[in-house]
Amino acid sequence: MNTPAHPDRHAGHGSEAPRPLGNLDRGFTGHVHHISANHDTGALPPEELERRLIELGFVEGARVRILHEGLFGRDPIAVQVNGATVALRRREAMAILVS
């Protein structure tokens, strides 16, 4: 049986619940399930953060991959979303639920 060394690294086949992108490690590949911003996910009001993430391409079904993590506290992260590379704070990435 061939199992991945890091279980959170790759998206499942529809059986896993959506997880916050901010909790995942470099190399994760999946799709945006939805955005769920709240007052804990950024310095911006939730509605503004959600709008900005959508403008950056984090829309339902978009393919995402974590490319890089910062050295200190693993923050920020570089995320590829539908071919574009975007840098996000992990706190903001917590609003992006992926599967």
C-alpha cells in the first residue's frame, strides 16, 4: 500500500471535509471550496477580505497549490491560484476553505 508521507499534503477524492488553506503545508494541491471570512481571519472587515480574495482569483473550484512558506512562522505563503502566484498571510488564508 502506497500512502503519502504527509496526509494533509494532497487533496482527497471528495471524501474529506474542506480545510482552511492557512493550515496546510507547502506542496498542498487542491481546489477552493468556498471563502469563509470572519473577524479572526484578517485585519480587514470580513466582507472586504472576502471581496479581495475573490478578486485575486480564489473562487469556487479554482485550483490552488502552496508553492512556498516564509522561514519564520511559515508566514507568508506563496499560493498559485489558476496559474497566478499570490502571497498571503496565513491568517488571511484561513478564510479560504479547500478540498
